Amino acid sequence: MSAINETPHTVRWPNESPEYRTARDRLLEAEMALRRQIEEVAALRRALPPGGLLLEDYVFEEGPQDLTEDGPTRSVRLSELFAEGQDTLVLYGLMYRADGNPCPGCTGLLDGLSGSLRQITERVSFAVVGKAPVAMLRRWAVLRRWPLPHLLSSAGNTYNRDYHTETAEGEQQPILNVFRRGADGIRHVWASELFFVPPWPAQHPRHLDALWPLWPLLDFTPGGRGDDMPMASYRESLEELHGGATA
């Protein structure tokens, strides 16, 4: 990459002390280094060689496009999830089994993405895949007001197991997979593998923090992100899901 002039700026804030400015300039140097590293990592990601061909053209189950409508479900293949004129498909694995509640972390992440989906889907195709039945997935999406272009049940296929959004024991995992369609077929190009390596002590894997507005914003504040997921909104939806009684 070409060298960029990153001389610290001369902006000053009302009544700041010399001690504050010295510490803030030290932090600014670290922020500039992080900005450079983020772009360097993104460049490495874009430079990956072609990944493996899609194992099979998985058949998912999907309801009407309007999540508030009742209607018959339909079968849709992974290859049909690419919007016209687009060659990239992003699939997020929502942790939600038929015998449990939807994951609060997945819920928070999709809450954050929802406001950007109109812009995201101008560039790439996007879908959410869950192991739970279609009706359960749709009920939760309506409660959370997610404007999802595709909400799919993988209960009838092995996508979750094959692409590591599920363990061999059936435990769900919040993995983001990216696929690309080319002349030789559909290939897997990237996944959030940081999930599978040991995190720092007392941290979650942070494998998708780059697309999750919640944590970076809290990191800007004096109190930081804290140790727990904010749960009040999730609990409200969960109570409504279960008719007023939290399961």
C-alpha cells in the first residue's frame, strides 16, 4: 500500500488538559495503526484463492416474502438465492433449534444489520438460515422487525452440518458463510473462522464484531462493552413469543 500522511490533527476540545491531549494523541496513533491493519486484513481476505465448490445445491424451506403474511411454504435452492446480476451470497447461521429459544447474540447481530440491509443487498445477496421450522423463524423475525430478503429453514438438509453452523452433536453455531458464483459453479470463499480459535480470556470469539454496531459503539464509551449482552429488548420479545411467560 502507498504511504499516507497520518500526522495527528490539530483539533482541540473545550477545556481539555495537556494530560488529556498527550494521552489522546497516543490513543490516536493506535487508532490509525488499527485502521491500517483493518484494511490490510480486508485486502488479504479479498486476495484468497478460490474456495471449494459447493458440496450440493441445498434445498431450504421458505415462506412468503412478506414475513407478516401466512401462506404456503416453498422449496428454494441455494443457487436461487443469488439476486439477479449478483455473484456473491452471504448466509448467516441463526442459532435457533425447534426445542429451544432463538439466540440472544444472533438476535442482537441481526437487529444491528437490519437497518443496513437495503444498502447491503444492492451489492450482495443475503439470507438467514436457521434449523428451526419456518413458522418459528418467521414469528421471531416479525417480533424483531427484521426486513430479511430470505429467511430459510435448513431442517430438511445438511447445510448446517456441512458448513459448520452446527456441530456433530447438533449444537448450533453463529457462522457467517460467503459464497461466490462463477463460470465453474458456486464456491465457498470465506467463513467467520475466528469463531473456532480460542478467544482471549473473558471474551466471546468476536468473529463478527466488524459488522455488529453494538460492541464497537460501546467500546467508544468510558464504561466499554461490559461482560454481558444487553438483554431487555430480547426478553420482551421472548415473553411475547411465549405468550407472556418467558421460557
